[in-house]
Amino acid sequence: MKHKRKNLILALSFVSLNANAEAIMWTLNTEGNKIVLTDELCSGNKTMIAYIVSQKNETITGCWSSDSVSIHVMWSGKYLRSYDYLGWTVVKKEVSM
């Protein structure tokens, strides 16, 4: 029961943070789903929030970091996936005056 509560709290923290997170890069995965990297820190560590929006409008969240070789995403706190830098689009932020 304690484990389920911890997972629920973690999931809710991702949902609440996604509303404020700014997208900085995105790409499509092999299934055609959009992977978005944000500038919002994941709760409790130094990685940032990532999410996938599936073609069925389902959202999967994770935490991402990068090194000189790849972008690494820990999806749902369980599955580590690494992506090379090819095919990513940088999101340009609008400058407000």
C-alpha cells in the first residue's frame, strides 16, 4: 500500500509540473509519438521532465538528462531509454517586450 501511495504522489507531481514546464526540444519516436523535453526539474533530483504524447492522447512522463553522446530518459521511473541527438527540434521561445 505504501508503494502505491508513493507512485501516486510521484505521478501527481509530474502532472502538476507539466502545466508549468516549457518545452525546449521534441522529436517523434519510431511509433510516431511526440517526445517532449522540458526545462522543469523533476521532483527530488537534478534531471528534468520529459513526456510522450501518444497518438491515442495518452501521456507518459519521465525524467531526462544528457551527456556528450545521448539524451537519457527514465520513463515512469522504470525504463531507461537513450536517444541520440539526431532528429530533435529545438523549440524557440518567444521574446516578450
